[in-house]
Amino acid sequence: MKKLRVGVIGCGSIAEIAHFPSIAGMPDVELAAVCDTKEEFAEHAARKWQAKASYTDYEKMLSKCKYLDAVVIATPPKFHREHGMAVAQAGVNVLIEKPLACTNEEAWDIVKAARAAGVKLMVGCDRRFWSQNQWAKELSRSGVIGKVVMGRATMHEHVKFYQDNIAFTDFRLYPEIAGGSAVSDTGAHAIDLLVWLMGAPVKRVLGIADRRVLPEEYSRCDDTAVIMMEHENKALSYVSCNRFSPVVSQFTELYGSEGTIMTSSDAQNPYQSAPLAVYTNRDYRHEELPELLREYRWPQVFWAEDIIADSVQKRWVSLYPPREPNNYANLWRHFADCIISATEPLTSGEDGAHAVEVMCAVFRSMETGSWVDLPLQQEVIPPYYCRD
């Protein structure tokens, strides 16, 4: 079977720690070309990850490498529209890191370009690909917690965790290039994951995204974001993100009419001691329990307690999925399969554009002091963002 040939535009930190290792771990995918405006980044990536060619000009890469099956866009958000549209117009499938773009208009431009070219467009919202979140979706879809009515997703992480230890450059500190921080960097994860788990797009948004803690001389980006969302199925959800917490706190909660599901992936603590926990108020015999719950439900008092009971005891069940394959390995397996089987990605371009609409609606909500309906009727440009 012919290998999928992949190119990467942007050889910085997220490519180094996520995309390159995932590509290298897939026998049916090969790294054909890499590109970065910094020649040393491109050459280092080509040597380390055994790319066939390296470039400093993405247009040259696209013109020279017409055999590419897919391209990853791992550049700063300011350039996602330019790069994403160019790849799509070249007739190549494209995976774009989150956020899909900095403004709602930019995001939909990319989606329209991919549709017109008939190529796959996937957004790198990797939280959907952690096993615990996929299990949560499976359990929720099967009705374990009844009708999902409320949800919450959080991601609190000081920007220095990433910036001082992983980042290759400092673009994340500049809203002119990044478009934002709490609302569009960490918030991109929380919004996308919550919309997916709640099972319906967002209908309207009320929110705040502002710089409240970090000194302006360090970054003018928003470091605090709080977002209320009403979904089209009338469910309500809440997103909380910040870039100043000295210890990471990340969790997602689903509240249904018959139970609760909690997940976390980025950090554990005494309050969050398991990556997935489920409570259901439904009556189940042991043999009727969903397979995931039955496999992880250990006895507390007597080894046969669930087997002999008319219905199993109602209590929290903690689930511990393996860390490998990790979120990006799962994401890449899915993306490759979508190209091979001509199916739509789980995190589609439309999903990415919808998340950007939510982010932009937060900035519009701050201007109006009120709820903002989606879809937005005009372009919203984040504070300090420079398109040109």
C-alpha cells in the first residue's frame, strides 16, 4: 500500500512534540517535506525526523511537492488563513492547528476554500482524541447520564508553563500574531471539547476575555476568560480559562438528568484523582451495565456484590485509560483514515470555524455587555490583532 505523503508548514514546538512523533509512529505515513521561515528550524526538523526535503517558502514547497497527500499548518494563528487556503487551493488535504483562525471571517474563508477544492479540512483540536473524552462521549451518547442539560470545561495554566519550557518562539505573547490567549489558545480546547460533548452547536454567547493579572510589558493578551453558552438543544454550558495559574487545573463536567461524568487530561490533583469518573442514577443489572463501566467497576465490600444484587449499587466509578496511544497519535490515525476512506474528520473545518465564532462572540459580548447570537453577522477582530 502506498504511504500517505505529508508536508508540515511550521517546524516549531507543536510540530516537534506532537505532529512529527505521531507521523513517525505510523507505518503508512511518511514525512515528505517540511517548511519554516527560519531555515535552522526546517533543517533541524528534516534531519531529526528524516523528511525528504526542507523549505523556507511554503509556496515553493507546494509547487515542488505536488505529490503531497496532506499538509499540516502549525504556524502562528495569524497565518492560518493564508497557509490553509493556499494548501486547499493546491488540492491537498489540510490539518490546521487550533485555533483555526483569528477571526470568524478568516475561519470561514478557509472552510469555503476546502469545500471548493474538495479536500479534507481537519482542525487540531486534540482534546476530543484523549481516550477518556471519547469514552465520556460514548457513555453520554448511550444514555448513561440521561439528557445532558449542563456542562463545564476549564483550562487554567500559566502561559509560562509552555512558553518557558516548550515553545520555540514567543508569538503566543503577542495578540497581533496569536489573536489572543486565554480565550483562543487554551479556550480553543475547552470550547471545542464542550460543544462536542454537549451534542449541539452554540446558539448564543455571553462572556469576558481580558488581561487581569499578567503585566502588560510581558503580554497584552487576555489572561482571563469566562464564557456562558446556550446550545441549540437548550443545554447550558460554561467555559473558564486563564493563563496565570501557577499549577494546571483542567477538567470537564457533564450534568445529565440521570447522572454526571467528569474528565481531565492535562493534570491530576487531590480533587481530580481519576481521568474519568462516572455516576449514573439509572437502574442496571450487572450484565446490563455498559461495557466500559462493567470493566472498571471493582467491588467495594464483597467480590460478588454486583452479581447477586437486583441492580448494582449506585456509586462513582473511576476509569483509568492508558496514556498510549496518546491524543495526537489518535488524532493522526483518524486523519489518515479519513483521507484513505474519504470520510469526514471528527474535528471538521466547520467545527473549527464554529469555535472561532464563539471566541469572537466573547469579544463582541464585551463591547455590547449582552448576549451575542450565532452565527455572527459581521467580522469580529480581537483586540490588538493585526491582519496585515
